[in-house]
Amino acid sequence: MTLASFDAVLFDMDGTLIDTESAYLEEWVRAAKLQGFEITQDLWHQMLGRPTIDCHQLVQDAFGVGFNMDVFATEYRSRLNDRLRDHVPVMPGVLNLLQDLKVQGTPLAVATSATRKSAEAYLSTAGLRDYFNHIITRDDVDQGKPHPEPFQKAAAALSVAPERCLAMEDTEAGIRSAHGAGTIPIMIPSLKQPANEIAELCHLICSDMQEVHEHLRPTL
């Protein structure tokens, strides 16, 4: 299967460009355990790809009034900052793909559920910031993923029609957002394989960004 021509590429950040979701999971689980609570796999899957404020609400709803969200958030944020301050791993195949797209002059943007501060810091530390013309963060939208707004704004920032944009995502919430925005969704699952209803929304599902690159080579 090959892809038709496209005018721009939009990327999710966590789990798509950079390998941060495993760190998030480990630190969220650890912080919850300090209060005697367990973040189950099912709860974590519900949170994947969603803005932090939504994830906090899911956790609070699951654990109830006996759970101290402020203590939890302070603990996991401190640990994450320590882990990711000096080194943010890049997902396999990302750098080569970005380099090829940049050589071709393809407009690139990020649509992330992270805050502006986190996105700028993580992408800069990973050495990826300069590849992107625009970054749309949780701070730039009224509604986060799975709402279409993040990808709609990313396409608009590049002045490219959504239907001419590829959208790279690793989560179900992200694919719903990309599909709802009218882009061409490509899924690279990281921590969870898509349910059938999500797979049907994808133009392509790849094991990693190297496989995505192979599909795009005929158009580059």
C-alpha cells in the first residue's frame, strides 16, 4: 500500500516522536502506590493521548475522595522532570523521517496534549524542535484530544487543508482527533494495539516510524 501525495505532516509528540509514555506510566504508577492506590492497565489505556487535566479527573474518579491529587501530581512531576531533564529518547525511525521530510520542504507541525512548556522542553532536549514550523499544545486549544481541535489548529497553522495532511499518532484518542479533523490518520501504536473501531479510522497502521518511512518513500 502506498500513500497519495500530501502537502504537510502533523505529529503527535508523546509516544510518537519521543519515548516518554513509558516514563509517564512508571511515575504515575509509583506516585499512586505511595498513597496505596493502583493505576491499572485499563485506567492507563483510558488516559493515553488525553490532556493531563482529563487524566487527573479519570484518576480522581477512579480512586475517590481518599486520593490526594495535589500530592500525587507534585510527586510524579518531580520524578518526571528529573528523568527527562537531560535526556529525552527519540522513537525509532523518527529522525530519518524528519530529515527526509525537511529536505523536501514539507511543512511539519506538532499537535500534542502536553503543555507549551513541556512540549518545547522535551522537543528541544530530544534535538527535534527545529524540524517543526509550528507546535500546537494543550495551551492553544479549548478542547484537547480526542476532540478534533488540536489537529485542526495544526493544519491551519501550516495553511494546509486538513485533508492534505498526514497525521501521525500512537493512541486511540489521537486517532479520533486526527480523523475528526479530516486529516489522513496513520497509527503507530506504542503501548496499546487499536480496537477494531479505531483501526477502521486509520489510513495505515505501522509498527514503527521506520515502516511509515518506507510507505512514504515513493512520495519523497
